[in-house]
Amino acid sequence: MNPEFDTYAAAYEALLGDPLRDGFGPRDFFHERKIILVRDYFRRLGADPTKCSWLDIGCGQGDLLRAGLRDFGSAIGCDVSREMLEACKGLPVVRQEH
């Protein structure tokens, strides 16, 4: 049985489109901002992100993982959708079995 998310993989980019949000800047802007928040959270805990490992659960097509690879000592993504992971070529990802 394929995860429901596999049915969205082909239209993922179109589904993410939001005229209001897109008017503020490219989607990558929001991924970069999320990484800044995650990195700052680690630092507030007294941890150096470059010496930490990060697991991106539900990484989808790897956009956030791609943006954050340089900020962590190691990083890996996982997702239940084989179709979504197809867009993660070159990224450290594993398929999460359910």
C-alpha cells in the first residue's frame, strides 16, 4: 500500500503555490528562515549546530533539508512517500517504513 502523500508528489510544486505568500519572496526564503530559527534554537540550548545531528522527519522533497545541510554536523531526512523522496537525489534520505 502506497502512502497517501505519493498521490501528491507529481503536483507538489503547484499545491504549494500561495499567491499571498509568494508575493513576499521566493519559497526558498521561507526555508532559509526556518533554518535560522532551528539553528538559533540549538544555540539557545547551548549546543553548536555544527557539532549536532539533525533528522528532518517528513522531509518531503528535501527543500528544508537541502537548505540546512551546511548548518549541521550531519543531517538526514526521512519520509514515508517514495514518490516525494524521488526529488531528493543527492541528499541523505531514507524511506520511513510504516
